[in-house]
Amino acid sequence: MSHAPASVRPAPPRPLPPLRMLRIGGPGPEDVVVDGAGRVLTGTGDGRIRRITLPGPRGGARVEEVADTGGRPLGLEVLPDGRLLVCDAERGLLRVAPEAGGEVEVEVLADSVAGEPLRFCSNATAAADGTVYFTASSRRYGLRDWRADIVEHSGTGRLLRLRPGGAPEVLLDDLQFANGVALAADESSVVVAETGAYRLTRLWLTGPRAGLRDTLIEDLPGFPDNLSRSADGTFWTALAAPREALLDRLHRAPAALRRGAAAAAVRLRPPPRRFARVMGIGPDGRVTHDLGRRGAGYRMVTSVYEHGGTLVLGSLVEPGIAWCDLPPGPR
């Protein structure tokens, strides 16, 4: 039997260290990953993928444009051969060979599921055998209207799988804004962030629990967005915004009321809070790190990637990336 899901104890986070920021020439670096050479890759709102060398003892920062998807790239995953998996909110699941300059081939791996257009491809990860696990956040709304899905609580997100040479298949349905996705270190399970439900959901892939779904951690203090896994097996997630009591109550309201509120959210488009918080979750569901800062100059943190003692952050709304040292010790 699987253990009961952990939840976050009501303790304030440790201070997130001061952030260093770098403008990268494009808006909204929503997801960040680090390649084998220690360079940061991110997709921006102008459709481009950029590769960033952070400043260090041997030189200053460098930003290169390495691809243009022709859509809106969100989640990225670096493949063993150096190519990128790209979840494009407009074009679907892509594979891109990043280069600095010249023609770059952008291959569409999936743009529909069982004949239905892939409306809002969000995040992806790949297994050692080439199988891709990826999410579609909503079947009702696109990226521009993401607030509406969160408010309506539509529960139309999906976790999907694409085997080499196969067609996309649905593994989990009815998810509350399916977002980040990451495999366990031994690939025995895959974890998906349900942004609208404040939890990380796990699907077992191998062993006696294969095919079973449970909750890795629930009752998070904010909206979990992208996921990444560090070398020690920790799942890192960024909380894009803190929880709101009014929204929690609205999620329990009748569907018609939620739909009306969703329409209002589309019209009003409230600005993001000045808030930054990232969390590390162990493979047993326990919180290993909880770092936050209110009033942060870097808003709406949607991704975090730990590499060599550095935390790299991305945001849906900021004009660049941010980074800081990972504080020693747990939590």
C-alpha cells in the first residue's frame, strides 16, 4: 500500500536568498532547464528559445537565440543527444535541435490526441527508452486564458504518454490544470503538478503498484507550476502565486458560478503578486526545502532548476531569468 500523502506544515518558508537577474531579450521565460555544459535554456513569449551562459569567474553573461518554434514554447527538456523536447502552447509537443544561428528544424511530435487538437501543451519529461510523458493543462482554455481555467476549476487537464513510433495516449484525465511533470530517478513513477488543486500527483509505472495513482504531497501553500528533478532525486517546484481563501471557497461553489467568475477573470486579468517561493520535495513526499520571499522584485516564478548549488528561476511575466545560491541545510 502507498503511504498517506504528506502535506505542508503551516510554517513560514526560509528566506529565499537575494536574486540576481538577467534580461534575455524576450518576455516570459516560463520554464528553465540546464544542459550538460551548465547553460540555461528557456522559451519566451516571442516564440524563441534562448541559451544563456550565466556570469562567472571566467566571463560575463552570454545570451544566444538558438531556435524559433513559431508558437509559444513553455516546458523544456534536454534530451541525451542535446536536442530539446519543447511543449508549445500553440503547436503541441515539439523536438528541436538548438543551434546558434542558421536554420533549425522544428519537428512536431504530437499536435492532437485521438483526433482532438492538443490545446495547451505544458511540460514534458523523457524516459531512458525515449518514451515522453507530457501534460496538457486544459481542454477548455488556452495559455492566454489560463486564469479562467484556474478559477473555473475545470478539471480538464491530462497526463499523456508518447512511446517511440507510437501515438499519444492518455494516462490520467480530469486533472486540475496539469502542469509540471518529472520522472522518479528510477523511472518507477511519474509525478505531475496539479496547479489548481495545490498538489503533486503520482502515477506508478512499474512494480506491484503499476497503473495506480496516488498523491505525493497535497495542501501546498500556493500554485505548483513546473517541476524539475535534481541529481539527488529531489523534485523542485515553483509556486507561481500564494493560495487565496476566496478562490478556495469559489472552487467549492456550483459550476455555473465558477464559470461566471472565470469569464470575469479573463476580462480583468489581475496582475501577479510580488511573491516568490520554491519548494523541494523528496521522493517520499516530505518537504526538503521551502524558500520564499514576499515583495520580491521577481514575480510569478513558474520554474526552478537546481544545478551545482545554484537555483535558476523562470517566470511567465518577467523579461529575464533569475538565480541565487541554494542555502545549505534542509528547509
